[in-house]
Amino acid sequence: MVDAYMAVLKRLSGVNPAQTTGTYSALRAAQALVSDARALRDALSLMFERHEKEIHIRTMAKALECLEGNRILPRLGPPTHDTPPNASS
């Protein structure tokens, strides 16, 4: 489930219009997001079928940290600087 979640985060960061410079790369990320979201859904469904009813927040946070989730999370929101990523100087 963690790997599937990380894949979804990576795709979402590629789709974020505030963080990408090209429509083609965003389109490709959006297309791949569909299959990654299905994989996440399937992983969560399997967990539910196995009666794994809870996701432990601290364990999930540690797993995301180990998998460099901290590097991806800032790319999900708006840029932290005033200049858009594709603006020319």
C-alpha cells in the first residue's frame, strides 16, 4: 500500500500545474495516475479483505520518510517562491 501511495504522490506532483512546465509531461503523469490509483485501490481493498482496518499514522509517516516522501510532498502544492517554474527572466 505504501509503494502504491508513493506512486500516486509522484504522479500528482507531475500533474500539478503550479509545478510543471509542460502540458505533455502533465498529460503523461495524469494518464499514469489512473493506473497508479487503481493499484492503490487494489492494495487498500486487499488490506480490508484481510481485516486490516486501520492505517497506523506513525508507521505510515516513517515509511514515507524512508522512501523520500518529504521530497515529493512540497511539489504537491504551489511553489514556495514568487516566480512560476516556467517564467523566463
